[in-house]
Amino acid sequence: MAAPWEFAAEPRDAVVFHFVAEGRLRAATRHGKLGIAGCELILIPRGCGHEVAYSRRGRAMPLEAFLAKRDGIVDRNPRAVKLICDQFDMDQQLALPALRALPRAVSLRTGTERGCSPLSDTLRMLRNEVETLNFGSKIVVRNLLSSLFIHFMRDSVDTTSPVANDWSSGRRSPHMARAFPRIHEAPECAWTLEELSQEAGLSRAAFARNFSASVGEPPHCYLIRRCMGVAARLLEKTDLRLTEIASRVGYRSEFSFSRAFKSARGISPTQYRRAASNRAGALRI
């Protein structure tokens, strides 16, 4: 796409990315600006509103209108920007601590050689898949997007300072690293502060203090939100009865589970499942 052009994306419950395969452009959120060159990735982890432009001239076009006009268009101008844009939905409540540890927008420079890094290799495969449009490309692209975000999260955890006091640094803490897997691998267990502090090898007070500093909320709040996130996924993806879902997230009765779910999500499990089914039906149409 040759100059001039500019689009604006509204806030959304999704992880958004723009990959500049060739050329240069600028991106901006209300929190700052980024200059982006070829083989660079703009990632908006929390889906905040942003603008992307080659050259700022007049008012930015809404993203949907921009895609309707430009999507799939090949511009032979040597100064044109080759841009790959997409997003994938994420349960923001389930991923909240991890997303809070990330900046609102970040640019990542990717290598041009194969084997440079898993992130670079995934981006290269994504670019090839988008450009060739082979059979099943949409499925491949969705899987590559998931892999892309996982590799980004891994890189973020690896490069975060141990004294950052956020989810990423907490995952690297020897004590927290023993407790997190237990919470995530066994949501059916009604974990107590005593049990988790024993897993971490800390006193209850020390564990609660370190956990809150790392994650940004007390252990019991994290546990409830995590369990309700797992339950929401089961409501969306399975036909399990509410009693079975309740037992899988540590609740002994359907009533106590339903009350906790409504408190966390604002609607009952039955209403949530119905809304998820309606969304899926609309997508199929």
C-alpha cells in the first residue's frame, strides 16, 4: 500500500497485531507512539484503541472501512508498505495478570534468517501463508497467531527483570513457580492459602504478600477468576452439565458454582452458554 493512508482501530477484547513485512509506518496509542520498519511486529496485547499510518493526512479511516477497501490489494509501487493485520480473541479476565504485565503496545524486531528465533520463524511462516493462500490457510493462520502470542509471552517472561513485581517476574520466582503450576494444572482442587503456601515453601503471610505483589491481586481472587475462566471455556466448548463443570473447577454444588460464576461474570452460567452459542451461530452464518 503506497502513501497516503491511515486507519484507526477501536478498543476490542482481543490481542491485535500488525506485521510490517516491507516498508515503514507509524503507530500510536494514547499512551505513546512507535515508529515501525520492515520485518517488525506491532503487538497490542490488551486490544487498546490505536492508529496506524504511512503518512498522516486528514482524518484516520475506521479499520473496518480500511480493510474493505485495501484488504488483499497488491500495490506494485516500490515504496508501498506490505502489512499483515489480524487479531485473535482472548478471555481477558482469564489472562488478566499476564496481560497487565505487558505494555499496551510493543514493537518487536524479527530476524531475517531462518532459525533466528521461534518468534521470527513463526512470523515468516505467517507471512508465507497469507501471501500464498493455500487450501486450509485460514486454519493455519489462526494456529500461527496462537503460536505467535505464546512465543511473545515466553520472550517477555525471559527478559523481564526479577524485581519488576509483576506476573512475568512472579513466574520466574522459585517460590511462585512452584505454586502457579498447581493452580493451573488442577483447577478442580479447592486450594486453600495453607496448601498453596506449602507448595511454595513459604509461610502463609509471606506467600500472600509475594503473590499479591507479583500478580496484582490476592491469591483467592486469582483462584476464583482462574476457575471461572476455565468454567467459561467449558461452557463455550462442551455440552457438560453444570454439576460436572462445577466439580471440574472445585465446587461441590451447582448452586454455589452458579452463584460464584454470576458474581465474577455478571450473568449466570446458563445465560453465558446461551450467549456463547448465539455468537458461534452468528459466526457460522
